Amino acid sequence: MRKLGIVALGAAAALTLAGCATSGGTGASDDGAEIRVWLVGTDTPDEAREYLVDTFEKENPGSTLVIEEQAWDGLVDRLTTSLSGSDSPDVVEVGNTQASAFTSAGAFLDLTDEYETLGGDDLLPGFVEAGSYDGKFYAAPLYSGSRLVFYKKDALAAAGLTVPTTLDEYISNAQALAAANPGKSGIWWPGQDWYNALPYIWENGGEIAVADGEEWDAQLSSEESLAGLAQVQEVMTTASSAPKDGNETSPEVGFCDGTSLQISAPSWVKWSILAPADAEAPGCPDQEENLGVYALPGMDGGAAQVFAGGSNIGISAKSAHPELALSALEIILSDEFQTIYGENGLVPAKLSLADTLGTDEVAQAIAAAAGNAKLTPASPNWADVEASGILTDLFVNIAQGGDITALAEAADEEIEAILNS
């Protein structure tokens, strides 16, 4: 999941986008065209970017492809403006939890007829669902990355602990590490980080919200969800020294300076931890031998249900060159391009390429977590829930020791008001 920008898509913006659901250009004047591809953040490796540009220009002589990197902050606002304007990019990456907002608003071309060509049932099913609306397929999976637990091997050994096999053991381990190392986090968990709370809810049988006919029923205050929230509060208040109102950015900092003995973070954080000391965002490569990793364990063993972060990618409904845009998208979904993701620690868009992640400890943990990952509710209004701050506020209050039942009931009312608007 990617974080939304400051401004939510909102109902008015959705109506604006709905007017752009035409089929773009005819492709008749594609010779010599320039295709613009919006990729977000730095997760897509340079090798993959170069492969996309070189392959596209080789397969489409006379045409060029330009990659325009966007920041995650403020992305929804920029996309809302760009996809409804006359100068729209052609191919666009969006966070998986943002996809429904744009597919339902008519921002992307219908790719239903291209589903098999792009990978068909080999595509990550949860991301296919996120990129579909009203029975049609609009945005393909791009890559995924489930959360893993990174830990300091020496700290676990010094406390006489082993890698946990159940969620209860994970909680008790975190508490034991914190008790044995005053002032340090047995598991680093800043209050705004609601992504790491979802497994506790799901593993106890709860949900954020479920569809009930045409309405959405928020369920954070259900008995099952409350049991998970109680565990969340226990960990936040007894095992974490992170700021109770802090966010989850840069988890590698505490790991590298030794104040965080365990962190639960997206799989790609491994590369942030091991970044060279002289990098723009330095890591601690000297800790490589001390870096352990495992998939968050479930209530009854095995891998827990964790939130699947990652992206979808689609073609703008206002693309002036939809045929060339489709050519670019086919390259992005090709085995060759997706293999580069796998070799760089990101879960490829295709199930059949899981082995490209390798066979080391991190790869095994990624595979275990990805196989049991879940997404947020597939509502077109979910982006507005995230941008509203309901969930960040909820978990900040939980971290500060608030009454979880009252907090969950209030959050349910707010979530339902947005999802059912």
C-alpha cells in the first residue's frame, strides 16, 4: 500500500474524472509519438527502467518512451488533475489502495480484452481485484511487497529467545526484548502505523469493513476486531519506544542506530538497511551478518495475514496513443521486466515468477508472507478513508492508552459515512 497525498480524491473529483472515460486516441498517428510513463518513487530499479525504454523503442521504431518519476506525497491530487486534463500521461502507476478510486471514476482504459495477454490468471489475484471495477479490468498488478519482521540476531540470542512461531510468541518476544533493553523497542511501532495493526485484526477473525449488499459495514468494533486491537495496544504500550504520534517512515534509522531491535516493515526495507553508509539515505551495511528476517507468524502458526503493499498500473483514458501505451504496458508485464523486480526483492506481478526472489532467508520470508497477504476493502471510496486520517488517529489514540471499544465504535461510524457516501 502506498500512502495517499494530502488531498483525497473525493466525490467532486470522481465526477470530474468520470467525464474522461473515452477511449483516447485512435493510434492512427502513432509514428513518431512520445509515450509518457509515470512511475512513483524509487522502487522500480534503474535496470527495469532501462529495459522498458530500450525494448519499447526497439519494438516501436520512431517512437520514444519517457519515464517521469513522481513522489508518493500528493500523488492522488496530481493524478486527479493530470488524468482529467488534455496533457495526461499515457501509462500510470498508482498504489494498490488508490486503484479503486481511479478505476471507478473512469480514469483508466478498459483492459478486459487484454487480460490474458497481460498475464491472465497468472497475475496476483488480490491486485487484479484492486484494479477491477464493475466486472471490468482496468489496472494490472505492477509489483507487491508484504511486510516482514527484521531483527537483530545478537539481541534475540542475548535475551535467550528464538524466532517466534505464533503471534502470541511474537508479542511476548517483543516484550521480553524491551524489558531486557530499557529505552529500546522490542518491536518499533509508531502510533500512526495502522498497516501493522491489520494482521492482529485479521488473525483474530475481524475485518475493517465488509460489503453488505450495496452498503459497507465497518467492523472494527466487532468482538473479533476488538481482540486484535487489544493485542495492538499491548504491543504499542509495553514493547515499543517509538513516538506514540509518530509515523512509520524510515524504519531503518532505529534499526541502524540500535534503538529498534525488531521492525515490521515492507520487504524492500532490507535494501534501506543495507544501503551504503555514504548513500543519500545511509543504512548500516556492517549489520548485514546480524540482520535476521522472518514472516510475521499467525495465531495458530504459519504466516499471518499481512497487508500487501505495492502498486497497480493502467493506461490513462485520455492517452493520445493508447496502442503504444498498451505496447509499453505489455513490456512492463513481461517476464523479463518482472524478473528484474523479483531479483531486487519485490514480489513480481506474476505468480509464476515467485522463484525470481531467490532462495535466501529474505526471499523465503517474502514468499511466506506474500502467500497469505490481504488488501484493504475494495471500495471506490477507500482512498477517502485513508486520506481522512481516521485510521492514523485511531491508532495514535490506541498507542496513547485510549479506550479501544469507544475508539473503534467512533471509527466505524466515520468509515461507514465515507464508504457509503
